Amino acid sequence: MKFLNHLTLGQYVPTDSPIHHLDPRSKILSTLVLLSGVFGVEHPVAFAAWGGLLLGICALSRLHLRLVFGAARPVLWLLVFTALLHLLFTPGVPVLILGPVDVTREGVVLASRMGLRLLFLVLFAGLLTLTTSPMELADGMERLLSPLARFGFPAHEMAMMMTIALRFIPTLLDETDRILKAQLSRGANLDQGGFLRRIRAFVPVLVPLFVIVFQRAEDLATAMESRCYRGGVGRTRMNPLRWGRGETLGLTVSVGVVGALTLLDRWI
């Protein structure tokens, strides 16, 4: 259970970096551009270039690589499962025979591509949450979705739900770690035995965790009600968002770099 100490999903790490100071709308749009570009990568050289871009963003963000790659830990099983599906069930020229299953050359290539694409997807999304506080992220999403409010779309409510969900991730991890330590101190054996035995041993952790989740949700609802929260109508912000030259430059560079990497992938 030590992996809980290294999870960074949903956490914000404040540093004095150029990326941290950007308007959240610019970072959200830039991240969407990066994610859309990642899905089309095919050549190994292009993947290496995307890796260099990721390292460059990490350097600009002044974040340790351990923090950035920690965002991939919760979905590591999904990456492995997706890669195995493509590896074992893609038809083509066999390179290895494992009983009734043939590992094909096309399967190896496709598994590598899909695994790396999903990894970059998670890491770029993780960089967004690491460099943007939940409140800034919610404000940015609300401003980006505000034009849809004319058609009845609840932009503020969606942004608020996203903020609460992101804020609850570190809280749930802390509570889970605390309950695990309490169970282990009582002699609970959570890391031994088969899969089903581990699932049954984890039940004493899930029950108090659900109780704590409902308690936290009720406390949050009470706090919001006591502060007369009635939605986004008429609400103002202490620090209004401002779009400047830096945000325009950042978004332009993101579009330009993704376009250049896409052309590189097509021409190789």
C-alpha cells in the first residue's frame, strides 16, 4: 500500500514557474491541443520528440519528474491491460507463439503505440492539475463553457462539481492511507494471499472509507449552505482571470509545436 504515498493525481504543486502564472484558460486549451496531437502519433521518432516536449514542459514548470510520472500510477493497470489486448489479439505476422495465442509483429507495434499514447495522455493531463489549483481550474472551465450558458448549459455547476471532485482525490487518498495504517496496526493482512482473499481483506477498509466520504460530503454541503451558496448567478471573484500576451504566446506555441510534430510524424 506504499503506492498511495506517491500518487499525484488531482494534486496541485505550487512553484514559481512561468507555466504556473499562466491563465488557466490558456493551460486548458493548450492541454487539449496536446492531447489531440498525441492521438495521431505513430512513428518512434515522433514519440521521442513528444517525450522531449514533455520533459521541456516539466523543466518550465519546475516540477520533479517523480511528481509528474506519479500521475500515471493510478491508471498503470489500464495501460498494461490495453497494451496486452493489442499485443495478444492483433492479427498479422507471428513473432512468438504462446500456446493458442500468437504474438504478431503488428500487435507489438500497435501495443507500443497505444501504450505510449495513453501514457502521454495521462502525463499531459497530470501536468495541468499539478500546475493549476482546483479553484483556478474551475474558474477557467467555467469561463470557457460560459458561452454555452445561453443554451441552458450549467457551466458554473459543472465547474463546481469538477472542483469538488479534484479536491476530494487527495483527501480520499489521505483517508485511505490513514485507515490502512489503522488496520495494519491491528494485525490486518492486506498484501498476502490470492486475489479474492485480498479483496475480502480490503472490505474493512472500504466500509469506514465510505462512511468518511458521506460525512465529508455532508460537511461540505452544510458549509456551502451556511455561506448562502445559491449557484453562480450574481457571484463575483476576488481574483478575476486576465488574458494577456503570455497566454496568447503560450497557446500559439502549443499549436505550432503540435503542428510541427504532426508534420514530422507524417513525413518520416
